[in-house]
Amino acid sequence: MTRPKIRITLIDQKGPHGCHRGHKIGDSYDFDTERGELCPMAMHVAFPYVDILRYGGSIPGNEPGTAVFCCPDVDTINVFRIEVIQPDENEGNEGLKS
């Protein structure tokens, strides 16, 4: 069994300042190939959710295969969605970053 791909997408910004890392709403990252482009603070929060979803778990209050979290930077408060990408969705989706 292969691990499913994971996509992390910035879906909202709630803080009073723009992202210090330059992330914009709609930016998407493939966890396996582009995680180095994601802010380290956000990645630190995302990792446990990625692990849970990738290995078949679910996050209470979220749709199956998804998790929503925010970065810990109180000035920015970027809101991200993590999605498990099923194998048939991966075909032709090289470079998920918008």
C-alpha cells in the first residue's frame, strides 16, 4: 500500500498583517515535494495532522480526509486546509503550488 499524497492549501488569513513568508490565499503545496516552501511555523502545526490523515485517521469536526488548522503567528493567522489526495486525483497534478 502506498502512502496517499497530501495537499496543504492556504484558505484564509485572519490576522492584522500579511504573511511574513509571503503566502497568499490559494497557495497549495504538495507535502512530499514542496513542504520546504511552507512556513516552518505552519509546518510545525501541520505535521501531526498530516500524519493522522496519511495513515487513515480522522480529525473530529472535519470532513473525512481533511483537517483545517492555523499558523501560530498571531499577527498573521493563516488558515490552511490539509487534504488527502486519492491516487486517481494525482495523475497530471505535478507541482500543486499555485
